[in-house]
Amino acid sequence: MLTKPQPALGRTPPHSVEAEEQLLSACFIDAAEIVSRALTSEISAASFYVPANRVIFECVVRLHESGKPVEVDVVGEELKKSKLLDEVGGYSYLAKVSSRTPTTKGAAYFIEEVRELSVLRDIITAGTAAVENCYTYSGPDDLAGILSKLKEPQDKAEIGLGGWKPVTAAKAALTPTPAPPELIGGMLYAGGTLMMSGASKSMKTYTMIHAGLAVASGSEWMGKKTTQRPVIYLNLELQPFAMEKRVREIASAMHIDCPTAFHIVNLRGTLVNIGVVEAQLHRLLTRLDPGLVIIDPHYKISAASGVDENSNDAQGLLLYRLENTICKRGAALMIAHHFSKGDKSQTKAMDRAAGGGALARWPDVIMTLTEHEDEGCCVAEFSLRNFAPIPAFVLRWEYPVWHLAEGADATKLKKAGRPAKNPAETLLPLIPQNGITRGELLKLVEDKWSQPSLYKAVKKLIDDKKVREMSHQIYVV
């Protein structure tokens, strides 16, 4: 039998049946959005005062997290299976609750109302228990327990009710807040944010997988030490087989086994908006306790959420919700983004990413991969909020990872319209009459050509009908 919380001191605890039913009604209208926001706001079944509402909300959350529709009939069937349908008042009560409001406009207000009243009840319960414990006090050990129990609802109130706690400069100087661990040494703190941007096909996904594997295994990345922590990688772009192939090949190049702490969530072809991210990550963050969450690419979630890339307001809110879901739990967030079109050699590194200025102002770390004038090379540049500057450096692509190009000049960004340093036509005299494979051709020119630039040149020659490729052999036409 469902029971209400017991009144304290003979009085009915603060609650609002109206707010609870309005919140549940909004959940039935748009579970993806409202359930996610409620969970992010630390609403749980225990936040409801009316027993039937607690049971219904718990069922709604369970359905939402399993990807099932949150509808009256489905909730009714689930409650019937667990023999709780009659306890909550049957289908008639579900119908009543689900039709309390025609829109979700007031959902934010009712989430806050339910949470606020729940905190007040917790304070009353803790305070009443403390009064009783004070009358049976038996020594210092009891006192510590009483005080700790009183502090629990206080902490919850400060978090849940958005309590602001100003700190004086004098106190901050005497007892400074300790810095979180450096997830990537000299670059990114735990709970921080990093945006990696680059042109199309600048190996961003390879680079982010490399970063994730480094953190999951405690290996170096970009010459920086990492703190070993679990990693969640939201793969929205690659087919599962392609993602897994890259992970294996990058791990092999790093000379490590594929770490058990690197968790791939394959989502290509799945409509993933911010509401879905909030709901699903809430569960994964609780279970896996990651140090890093990687979203690749950002534009997929942005588009699915109906957010214009160039809208500062919309992007700012989207990034806030991602940060509130992930970074608030102590995990760092890394997103992949693309450059805007045009020549980037004359643009500041932090302004090369596409979209509104919110994307440039939001991250603690902006990492850009910009094409270098040498074929197969790029310049890595960093804009850091919390660390000393990192000088730009040149990377050379050697499949499947970037390697430091010792001695290369990081100021030599490729300029639009500049002729190729190694024209594709210079390969023609090297191709014998009986043909040659790409690998054999690469060995002949490896001192001047990288693998990507050679393959690009071969494709150009094929497109220009100057060579043909049959059975992996290249022939001059």
C-alpha cells in the first residue's frame, strides 16, 4: 500500500498537489524535454509528496530511459505488470494527471516548485530528528552525527534552490578553492570544456579518439600527460564498424591494448537532441563516472535540437545545458566542430570555427587544426583560459595519428590559391609501364610526400584521366 510521508510535529508537510500533477502532465506531453530537465534539476520520485505521483514519475523515467513512449496506455500497462495500477488510482487517475495542462510552457516553474517543497520537507524531517536526538544525546560522537544529518538538506537546498554563496576575497585568500585535477596536463582541468575545430577531413575524429584513448589509458596526448579516467565517446558520425576499426588502429599505433575504460556510444542515424542527451547521459554518468565525455560532432546535436549554428542565444543555451549535464558532475567535455569556409591563414585561431561567437567564448580550451603549407601537415594552436599559453606546433599525419613535425615552422599556414608544393604531375615519370601500387609509389617519394597528400594527388591524376587504377595497380594512360 502506498503511504504519504508522516507529518512532523502533527502538521502536514509543505507540498503542492497542483504542481506535482502539472509536472507529470508536462512529462506526458514531451518526455524527451521535460523528464531530462527534471532529472538535471535533481528531481526524483522521492521529490513527490503524493504516493501515486511518486510511482507514476518513477515509471515515466524508466520508460523514457529505455526509449519507450511515455503515453497513458503504456504507463498503465507497466503499472499493471507491477501490480501498482490500482494503487495509483487506475487509468482514470492517469487520464486526469496527463490532461492537467495543454502545453509545457510552465514546466520550469513546476519543476522548481516540486523541488523546493521537497527540500523543505527534507529540512523538516532532519530538523525534527535532530530535536529528538538532542534529547537523547550521549556524547561528542552523537553530536557529530546530528550535525552531519542537518547539513545534508542544507547542501541540497543550496544546490537545488540555486542558493548563491558569496565568498569574501579575504576568505578566498586564506582558504583558496583547490584546483581540480589536470585531466590533460597544462591544458584541461577535470570539469572543463574543450572545442576542437578544423577544416573538413582534418582528421578531427582520429584526433579525438586518440585523446579519448589517452585519457582512458593514462597515456600521453599531444606531448601532454593525462590523468587516467573512464571516457564516454558519443559517436554520431561514423558507422560502428568504422569507429571500432579506428579505435583498434589508433590503440595499436599508441602501443596500448584497447582500454576497458573507453566507452563508445554509436549513434549514427539516431535523432539525438539535447533532451535525449540529458536523459541518457544522466544514467551513464551515474553508472560509469567518467572523467571525459566526447561529442563528435557537435553540429549533429545542434541540428537535431533545432538550434541555429549562427544564433548566439540558442548556441549559448545549448552549450549551457551540455555543461550543466556533464561538467557539473566533474567530467570534462570535448566537442568536435568545423571551420567556416574560406582562407584561414589570416584569421585568428579562436575565430576560425563556424557559427556564432558563443562557440568561441564558451570553451576553456580551443584547439584548432589548420592546414600547413607542407603537404600532409597541420598547425595545432591552443587558446587557453586557465593555463599558460602553449606555443603553436606542426603535426605531420602518419596514419592513423598525428606526430610532431620536428623543426617545422608553425607560422607557415597554407594560403588559399597557393600552388601545391608537389604537383601531382611530378608523379607521372615515376610510374613504370607495367604499373605500380600506391604503397610502392609512396616508398619512392616518402621523403617529400605524406600518405594523405600522395593519395590525393593520385586521385587528381585519375580524375584528370592521366592515370588509371586496376587491381590496385596504377598505370599511366
